[in-house]
Amino acid sequence: MATAALTLPSAGSASIVAAADGRLAEPRPLPVAPPGTPEQLAQDEAYWREVAAQYAVTDEITNLEAGFFGMMPAPVLAAYHRHIDRVNRESSYFARRAYPALAQASRARAAAALGVDVGELAFSRNATEALQSLIGQYNRVRSGDVVMYADLDYPAMQMAMNALAARQGATVATLEIPEPASHDAILAAYARALEAHPRTRLLLLTHANNKTGLLHPVKAIVELAKARGIDCVVDAAHSFGQVPLALPDLGAPFIGVNLHKWVGAPVGVGALYIRRDALDRIDRAHGDDGPLDRIDSRIHTGTTDFAAVMSVPDALDFQDRIGVARKAARLRFLRDRWAEQARGIPGVDILTPNDPALVGAITSFRLHGNGDRAFNAQIARTLSDEFGIFTVARSGLAKGDCVRVTPALYSTPADADRLVTALRTLAARS
Ligand SMILES: Cc1ncc(COP(=O)(O)O)c(C=O)c1O
């Protein structure tokens, strides 16, 4: 397209050129990562500037709220545009003929990346849809049973557990994730809760929660539950692409994931996993008459964003070029950069522990132990309005609200340092 070009601000040294219609040209290809461990590479600013240059980031704000959904890097965005053009041009002729094979290829690619068989994974539009299907269609809860979840689990899944219990005449038991969290304290909390509720049938677990970013020791908790004959459904909405993840390692039969958070696929792609031997514990989706022995009959989405599904291999190509372990190490480096400095500021409580097994990109803080909702919302607003740093306040923790900070691959150490300066000012003020 030979229209006038404008240069979009980018977080890196290389700029990305956009045509006047706003479409991004592909930036120069991402170089192969230099040798070294992921932890060594995490501090190689020259390499990460090249990565950041793949993202056309607005300069209106320093966005440290990458937990909502992930930006597509330029090659994925360009591919998505191409796919949209094709879908629109060829319409139903494409959707009925060429699309099913492309969707199946996307699914096979996602399944391989997650270490599962393609017959154990089905796309949804997001993790919520995947997990609500799994919970709502779980068929082993009986009257008098218990379903259980924790304060840090995601509200929509907590509600789905409540609805399942109400429908089946079961009760809901809840537990609090200890603060400060540690591997042993979390396990002990689950052990106590399961001991207190011997009729627990279904346990909701979150891998990386949306409030503090804590990486929960899911595998160990699943083992505790399994010993009592309890099934676990795992919310891994934040895990795919944030940290190395092979779904079988979590040990759970039912898992929901997102591809539009940390994998950088277009918004509108999630997936549900049902381990082959557990398919009969999930009923067919309401309104589906597909074969009982196929996972496809467990979710019925209807017409969906074809182009988003087609972009999955493009997003995974980009991810593979960097490598998930390197992504995770960089994100952790950026997280440590602000969180470790902030931990030393009087009045700043960092809610996510330093244990590398328990933390990824996301970490939350509270000022002066104040968990008041309005106070935390105001802190996030002040960070944005006064300091130009976008974060988000989060609710639902037993000990009160907090502010969540989530860097992305386009974030820089300077962004983290600016946040620390702002927190120093805010802590001294409040
Ligand atoms: C832990 C967790 N689960 C589920 C979701 C829902 O994801 P989506 O809105 O893409 O369905 C989120 C979203 O932030 C989340 O953080």
C-alpha cells in the first residue's frame, strides 16, 4: 500500500512504520537471541530493544497493565490483518472450505506448544468461556457434596462454582491464600481446608492469579486433592506464554488457558483442555449434539473470529523465535527491577513473594497495609494522572484491595525505575 507513512512511537531504538491507514508494516525481523542463559539474556538491553521495536506502543502512557490482554507484536498484527482481508474477501466460500483445515492446524500447533494431544484441546473465545464450560458441565457433583475455591481465584470462575453448587444442592467452601504466601503455607492452607471438608468433589485452582500474580503450586495441590479423590479444574488464563507451561505437568484433568494474554494472539482466542481419560466427567455443551467421545462437543461457540484463530501459528512463531524461557526471564527481570527496589521503601508492601517458583511478570503492592477499595483505586488513578504510569487496582483478596503492576516485553528498566520513583513519592505522601 503506497500511502504516506507515519512513524509510530516505539519503545525500542528501531521504529515501526505505519501507512496512513494505521496499518503496521513489518519491522525488520527479530534477530536470533544471542547465546547465554535466559537470565543472562534478560539483562541484554540491546536484544530487548529489538524485541520492543516489534511492538508499536503508544507514548501516551507507560503501560504497566499488560495483565488485561497482550499486545500483538507487529508480525502477528500484520498476519492478522492479512487473515481478516482474506476472510472478508472470500467470505463463506472460505469459511466453509479452507477454514476448517486452517483452524485444525492452529489447534494442533497450540496443542503441541502446550504438550497435549490435539484431541484434548478445543478453542474457545477466551479463558472465561473455557472454564465456565468446564465447571458448568462437570457432572460428578451430587447433593451434599462440596465445591471449593480460594479468595485469589477469578470472580467469574468463583461464580460458576457457586452456580454449579446451587444447581446440584452442594455447598461452597472457600479458603484464603495466606499473605505473605509461601509454598508451604499455601499447601498447608489447602490441606486444612480439604481436611475440614471431606465431601469436597471439585476444587478450583488458579495457576497465576489475577490479583497478585502469585504462581500457585498447582501440581502439589492437585496431588493433595487427588489423594482424596477430588477433581481439580485449573485456571491457567495467565500462564501460557508468561512462564514455561506443559499442561500435563499441572496434573489436573481440566484446564482453561488464554492465547490473547501472554502468547500475543489477537483478542478472542482461548482454549480448554480435557485430559482424554476425563472426558466423560464433562457433559456435552448445552445445545451441542456432537460425538460424545470428542472434546469439540464440550464447547459450542458458534461463529467466531476466524482470523484470530488463523493467527495462532503466527503468534506462536513469534513466541518461539524468542523462546518462552527467555520471555519468562525477561518479564521476571523487569518485575524484580521495580519490586525489589519498592520492597525497600517504608510503607510499600509487596504482596508477591520472591521465590522464583511463585512469581512471574505480575506483582501487586499495597501502601501502608491499606486495603480499602477507594484508596487503591485512587492510587492507580494518581499513578496514571500524575506520573503517567498505567496500573490497575484489584479487589477480592481476603486482606483487602491492592494495585497490580504488569510489565510486558516492550517494557524497559527505565519504566520500572519510574514506577519506583512514583511509589517513593506516594508512600511518603499517604
Ligand atoms: C486468572 C484469570 N482467569 C481468567 C481470566 C479471564 O480471562 P478472559 O477475560 O480472557 O476470559 C483472567 C483475566 O484477566 C484471569 O486473570
